[in-house]
Amino acid sequence: MYVLGIETSCDETAVAIYHAEKGLISHVLYSQADTHSEYGGVVPEIASRDHIRKLVPLIKQTLSDSQLSPSDINGIAYTAGPGLMGALLVGAATARSLAWAWQIPAIAVHHMEGHLLAPMLEADPPPFPFVALLISGGHSLLIEVTGIGQYRLLGESLDDAAGEAFDKTAKMLGLGYPGGPRLAELAEKGHARFKFPRPMTDRPGLEFSFSGLKTFTLNTLQNSDKTEQDKADIALAFQQAMAETLSIKCKRALQQTGLKTLVIAGGVSANKSIRQHLIEMTEALGAKAYFPRHEFCTDNGAMIAYAGCQRLLAGQTQNLEIFARPRWPIDELLSID
Ligand code: KG4
Ligand code: ZN
């Protein structure tokens, strides 16, 4: 079964083809980051219009890269939420219409389930059950995962998502958009000079809160001379605080559930320092951490094609409605057995 995957939930237009037995066949991505950077963040209307321009050419490119024709495709998976409504609708309408024209099933995929399953595309996929830490621009979730669609929410962010905190802090430091990777780059030049708080680690629970850390960062910056070195030192302290906070919460989640496998996915999981902290923490616990390859940490079509393929194989399909849901709790998903 060949599944075409379409991702348009935010500022990446991404398409992939995944085969149930052969694995990932091809994937392409167009990032709108440069378009949005002059505004300091994603402008939803520009994002939607750009998806319209890029999606069909990318679908054609994926098919030709794979040396496949539309008649070879057995199903279409598309991100139906959560995300920006206009952006989601471009993917949903295109996917649903193509599926209708090609007389094949379509399946609506939850974007965060896509992230969660992205490490399954690797040669050494994580075994169920596991704890998943999903850290993206819009969400920070800790989930106990027993199987596909079997998700128990253990904790989430009470305010900013981890990626959002990176982006806002980067903006304060004058780094532009998207901030996460730029802040990480600047942190490499930093000296360990400041110690930032590890929010909500002094009390039990698996919730996150990053807005206080952001304010602490702003105060530290305002009280400094704002030299390049000051900024690098602040970036390092912020990143260290994020990495340690995430690591403390993941350790707690592993201990509470008794599980020995941790999956980390979503854009922020591309961060080297965070990866390193989580690898060291799991090793010390006798557990193992799994990540997607770097390019599949951030938004991509491969994870959507994979997640959709699993659901189509289980017999799930979408009716003819063009379904998009900007807010969509992950624990509402149907389980596949
Ligand atoms: O998963 P993703 O591509 O999109 C959403 O679903 O939101 O995540 C994007 C987020 C952005 O906030 C971006 O700044 C952050 O992931 N990010 C990073 C890094 N690479 C991407 N944050 C920290 N370090 C990175 N290396
Ligand atoms: Zn994402």
C-alpha cells in the first residue's frame, strides 16, 4: 500500500510517499520560514496562500521522485489538526479532492500523532509501551503510549509550548524567526555564567510552565550590557534550563509509569543539548531514548504518511467531508489494535 502524506498545518508545505512494506519512498518539503521571518513569526494568511502555491507542485515532484503515477497511490493521509485553520484547509481540501478524483480512501491525521510516530521511520524504532515527550512550536506534551491511538496524557504546558518559549526568547535576543535553531547556535558561543530557574521542578507533577523562564530571561538581558557575549551567555543559560527541566519531568514520567523507553519528538527535539540531556538521563535510569532523525524532528510529510498508513491499514478512513480541526486533543484519537 502506497500512501501519499500531506502536511500543511503551519509554515512548512511537505509531501511524502510511504509504502506499508517498503517504508519511506520519498519526501519533499518547502519551508516558508524566509517569507515569515520579516514579520517575526508566522502570518496565517500568508501561510495559507503559500501552501496553495506550493502544494500541488510538491505532490507532482514527490510522485516523479518516486517514479510513481497517481494510479499507484492507495490512500492519502493529510494533517487535519491541530494547526492554523486556513493552512490546514489547504491540505485537507487538496487531499480530500485528490482522493475523491483518484477513487481512493483519505485519512485525517493528528499532527502531534505524526510527530509521536516519527521515530518509527528509523531503522531501530521504539517498542511499545513508551513515554513520549512531544515538544513543538505549539505543544509540550508528556504522554504514556501503549499503542497507536492509545494515549494517556501525563502532563502538558500550562502556558507557552517549549518551541514557543525558544522562539520568544530568541526574539528578545534579536535573533529573528524561527528562533529555536538560532538560539541553539548562539548558545554554542556562551559561557556558563548565569543560572536560570527550572520551572515547576520543585513540586510534584508532570505539567510544564515556561512563561516565568521567559520573564527571567528578559530581566537578565535588561540588567546586562547586551553585548554579543551577554546574549550568548543568556542563550546558553536558557537552553540549559529548558534541557534540565525537560529531563527532570521525563525522568519523573518514566519512574511513575515504570516504563523504560522514552520517545522525544517535535521541532525542539532537534536541539542537541536537549537530546544530550535526555540521553544521559535515560542511560542513568537503565532506560533508552529514541528520537527521529534530525530532519523529521520538525514538520515533515513522512510522519503524516506513516501515521496515515497505519490507520488505513487498520481500516480507518475519512468520509467525504473536508475535515480540519485547529484544536484537537490527542487523547480523543481512536485506538488501532
Ligand atoms: O514541530 P515543529 O516543526 O512545528 C510545530 O508543530 O510547531 O516545531 C517548530 C518549533 C519552533 O518553535 C522551533 O523554534 C523549534 O521547534 N526548534 C528548535 C530547534 N529546531 C526547531 N528549538 C530549539 N532548538 C532547535 N534546534
Ligand atoms: Zn509540528
